[in-house]
Amino acid sequence: MPFPVAAIPALVQLGAGLIDKLFQTDEEKAAAKVKLIEAANKGELDVLQTQLSAILAEAQSTDPWTSRARPTFLYVIYVLILTAIPFGVLWAFQPETAERIAEGFGKWLNAIPEPLYALFGAGYLGYTAFRSWDKRGPKQ
């Protein structure tokens, strides 16, 4: 996993504190801080370039599942939500049939082991949280 860009300012600050303790003259301190900032900027650009290349590779993939995985998941959820409408109408006219369909669907969902739900939830929420944090970028 690439180094988080947001951590770079904290490392620069830590390095600047060490420079103040290690060097005696103001000229030495200033030269060391300039080198530290240059290294941080180069590292930050390298990290951004790596992240951008991964995003571009995913977007340009010929595999439809690679470039459409997140939207496909949302389409599945939309279908499940939209099927609630006809089942509501079915319930009004044939409540027994609607009850049996809902019970069967519930049993099907309950057949999925709990650890898989937890793994999916942690992965999906962790991914979206990291992407939100990553898009926000470092604080200035």
C-alpha cells in the first residue's frame, strides 16, 4: 500500500524538530530543512503518481468487472429496493404469497454466514472511508 500523502507534513515537522536539535548554526539548519522539504515533495509526487497510475489502470481495464464493480453493487441494491414496490402491491392482494416470498428471501439471506457479512461490511466501509480521506488530501 502506498504511503499516505497526508502523513508527509507530520514527518516533515518531525524531521524539522530533529534538525533543530542536531545542527548548531542557522545556516546548517536551513540547508538541512530545505533538503528535507525537497525530499518530502519528491516523495509526495511519487506517491501521487503511483496512486494516479493505479486509478488509470483500473479505469482503462478491458475487464468490465474491474471498472464497474462499485456501480454493479449499487445496481443490485437498487433492484432489491425497487422490488419492494411490487411486493407491497402483491401483499395487498395476496398476503400469503407475499409472506412466503419474503420468508424464502429471508431464509436465503440468513444462509450467508455472519463472518462474510462482517468481512464485506468492513471492507466496503473501510474502502469508502479511506477513499474519502484520500480525496480530501493533506491539510495545509
